[in-house]
Amino acid sequence: MKLPVYATLLAVSAITLLGQVHVLASNGVKAVIEELRPQCERAAGSPVEIEYGTSTALKQKIENGDRFDVAILTSDVIDALIQSGKLSPMARVNVARAGVGIGIRKGAPKPDVHNADALKRTLLAAKAITYAGDGASRVHVEEMFQKMGIAAAMKQKTILEQGSTRANERVAAGSADIILTLVSEILPAPGVELAGTLPAEFQSYVGFAAAANAQGAGSPGRAAVLKFLAGPAVGPVLRGKGMEPVK
């Protein structure tokens, strides 16, 4: 018996949805994952649906029981979710790490950030700075302010945003002079450019890892996605996006 056209379309949509690999990915790896997505889909033999956000926000989704197959989040969040039984310890791979950078509006004069003293002067001279209140690099940035002895002064001129995308938009629009966030979040941002990275004595790295949902069978392609993320194709793209491979 021939199915009506609408029934056929529904059946095809259901098959496609079942075959999709649903990935929750941190904003910190967005530029990398978007470039790798076609290769990843070929490796998985399935479409890859990706939802981006801060690791904090995506952790909450996982804890709330949202559907997903693979999570690519900061390493500490991945490990916490493994401990709580939300992610599988048998399907965890290290992906990358990224350092903290200084972003400015594209075309603006580049500030002097070549050492700790120069960066301190630049920060104190800025009218406003911004970073993500829920971002993985916030703790490192605020520790640096404490060590520099400028925490109180910076608090008065800091605009906290939800996510680095919105913080970058503030810099691009000129309502903040500087963004402090992961290099991998500055390089792809429209209207923003990298002025430099934090001096060595203040630099900290945020690691990223991936793991599979511990609940249910999930998409058959999720094991292939994790294998791909641990494979040789990822390294050159990571380096081009301001990140370093981690094994």
C-alpha cells in the first residue's frame, strides 16, 4: 500500500532525526567544530546537530535531562558530569586547550600588552572592559586582577555579559574597549581582533574534552564522532583557531 506524501515525509524526517548525532558544544570550541563539521559528518555517516553555549549553561541542560549524544565542554565540567553519572567514563577524549587573550575593536589602535606592567596600564586606562560572567576564563581573569592589585578599579569598569559572543559584540560596537576571553573565542568574532595574549606569569589554559551521554543507546554515530575528535584531522584546525591539541 502506497503511503500518502505527508506520511512519507514524516517517516523520512523521523529516520533523519534518529540518525542525527546531537552535540552540545562549548562556545570555546565553536570555530573549530564548525570548520570540522563536514568531515565529522562523513566520519559519523550521519548529520551532526550542534547546540552551542557556555559550558555552565550546557551542563545545566544535561543535568535537566535534555536529549544529546555527545558533549564537548571544559574538561572540569566533563569530569564533573562523569562523576555524577551523566556522561560515560568509557567514552571520554581530550580535545584541546586554549589560553586567554585580549581582544579589541577591529581597526582600533593596538594597546601595549607585551608584559605585565604594560597590560596593567592598558587595563587601568580603558574606559570599559568586558568578559563572560559565566565563561570558563572568568576565574583566571579575576585572579590576574587580584595579583595586579587592581581588582577594585576593574570592578568599576567591567561589564559582565552572558557568553563571550555578547561580550565580543560590545567591543565591536565600541561600548567596551577590551574583551578578556579565550583566544579561540576572539579570533572568529566579527568586528574584533586579537591584541595579544596574557603575559606568561598570568596565562592560564582552559582544557576541553568530549564524552558520550551515559543514558540510553543514543545515535549509532556518536562513537564515530568521539573517535574523529581524537583523530589526526583535528590538530591543524585547532592550531589555526588559537587552540592546542591535548592527548
